[in-house]
Amino acid sequence: QVQLVESGGGLVQAGGSLRLSCAASGRTFGSYAMAWFCQAPGKEREFVAAINWSGSSTVYADSVKGRFTISRDNAKRTVYLQMNSLKPEDTAVYYCAGGVGLATMPAPYTYWGQGTQVTVSS
């Protein structure tokens, strides 16, 4: 069993940066692929980025390539999302997720955090 807790969200101006963190409990964190999804009001949950268990492989949504970076520290049981050059359209609740394999859809992920709000003002 893995529990995930996100932090680091907030209000930022367009062009600014935020770093989201997702702290995991449970000894098996290092064996899971981890991902970030976002959900804006009235929209479906969307894939942002994912990283495999070792950190050797990453996948990004086209909309965030070159701006966001996902990383993990298995010793600290934490996954990060560095968000640079933020745009108003990045405004959403960001969720951390953990699962067995690297995926870009929500369904394969077993564990989810409660989400953290990111608001980008123009």
C-alpha cells in the first residue's frame, strides 16, 4: 500500500515557476512508476508527465515538453515536477499517481494523491 501527498502548489504569474513534490509512504515506492496528471474545472483528468521506477525513462505531454521536468528521489520516496514558463492554461489541480508500469492514461495507476492547486495568473 502506498499513500501519496502532494505539496508545492500555489498562485504564480505567467512565466513563473513552481516545484511540486509528492511524498510517498510505503516501502515499495521505489518499484512503482510515478506520474503527474492535472484536471481543470469542467475538464477530464489529463496526463502531464511520468517517470519509471529507476528514473531512467520519462514521458511528457506535448503541451509541457521543454517547460516541465519530472524527477524522483527513491531514497526520499519523493517525486517532483519542476514547472517553468508557466502559462494561464496550466491552471489546474495537479495529482500525483503511482502504478506498476509507465503509462499516459489514468486507469493503470493504482495510487493517487489528493491533489494540489496550481493557479497561473496572466
